[in-house]
Amino acid sequence: MTFECKVEKVEILFDKLELEIASFNLKANLHCLSGCGKCCSTPNIVATSLEFLPWAFHSFLEGKAEELLEELKNKSSAICHIYRPLSLVDTVNGKCSSYKYRGLICRLFGYAASKDQYGKHRMATCKFIKENQQENYDRTSELILNGLYVPIISDYYMNLAQIDLQQGTTLVPINIALKLALEEVLHYHAYRPLPDGLKEIA
């Protein structure tokens, strides 16, 4: 499978998830608090490099891949490199600098569920949504127990693994995942013609 084909398959999976989340949220009516970056500023997030291939490829097409890779090599913080906190003092508030190309874990958290030890679906979301939208959260949890469809985290990671078994199942700290994705796209295009238009963009 070519690199571009893998990127396309990941993007198709993301598009499917976005539609499912939109459908689910018509009844759930849950949303992240405006400007909140609490989950993004958590230093122990793990992800696969596969889910960040679209981000890496987009960065490559913009001519930024080598610069970003160098930044990641020199980065000491464990907080996601593409998260932009409001300030050095306030790291809880901020935003993703590449929201369109964010990873699978970023898309799932807050709008998906995991399976508990009894096989029941439980919302995977943050305490801010639970506390500030408690009525909607409790109602949604009840609807899920009664059969409301919700995207399941493990199911989506299984779908990701079907694109590339090794790359889609190897979980590493998120900045390592970003680094590996960039290295893959740079390695892939090291001895191949640049995609059409890249010279003009770069």
C-alpha cells in the first residue's frame, strides 16, 4: 500500500467518525467548553503514528515537515506539539493548531464510549463536560444504556489497525507519534517525485 493510499484510508475513517459523532450528538447535545484545552494539555496522551499520517502529509505539502520534525526532536515537554496553550502561564486554555488533521484519539474523546467489564458502553469524556453539562450527560448515558448508538473507541482503533496492523496498534506518547508520522512521509518522498504543486506551495 502506498503512503498516499494509507493517508486516504485514514481520512475516510475520520470522515465516517465525524458523521457518526454528528448523528450521535443530535441527541446527546454535548460539547467541549469554548477555549478549553484541558485534555490536550495532558502530558500522558498516547496515540499511533498512523492516525497522524494525514497531519504529517499535510505538513509536508505545506513545506513544514522538516521544520516540525526538528522542533519535535528538540522538544522536552510531553504536551502535544500541535496544541497551542493560551499562554505559558495558562496551559489549560488553548486550541489545536491543526484541528482539521487532529488524530483519532482527539476526535473520539468526549464523543465516544468504551466498554466496561460487563460489556456495557460508558461515555469517555472529561469531568468538565460531566459537571457543566450534567443533565445532558446523565440523559445521554441513560440513552446509551438503552441502545442509542455511540462510536466505540476500541472499534475505531480496530478499524485503524485494518489499514496497517503494526502501525495502527503501536501506541506511543503523542509527540513520538507525530515524529514517526513526519519521518515516514519524509522517508517516503526522499527518492520519489514531489506531489504536483508542492514546489509552488513550498
